[in-house]
Amino acid sequence: MSPKPRHPHQLVVVGTDTDVGKTVISALLVQGLGAHYWKPVQCGDLEIGGDTGRVANLCGLSAEQQQQRLL
């Protein structure tokens, strides 16, 4: 029997279009699981934090729960 992986579980939320609910579902998962949120690539209104800012506001995330985007 192989040993258990030592990395945390990861969930990926994927949608093929705009306004299909990815951000809302992500916020519910983060809040319900007490998880961290990471969106590696964002576009849109980055002055207010984009989707990461929206999820943080919906969930009341701490700075350490918000992972930095790559782009």
C-alpha cells in the first residue's frame, strides 16, 4: 500500500463562460471548508481586487487565506 500524500486536498472550480457562478461557488467552498482561495490569473477590475477581492469580501478572508495571483 502506498503512503498517503502529504499535500493538502485541492479543489478546482472551472466554468467555460463569464457569469456562470464560479466566483460565488468558490466563495461558498472557501467559507464552508475554511479553505484558502487562489486564482492564478485574473482580469477585470483589479483596482478592487478582481474576483479574489470579491471572494475575500464575501467570506471575510484573512490576508494569509488570500493567495497572490500570478498575472
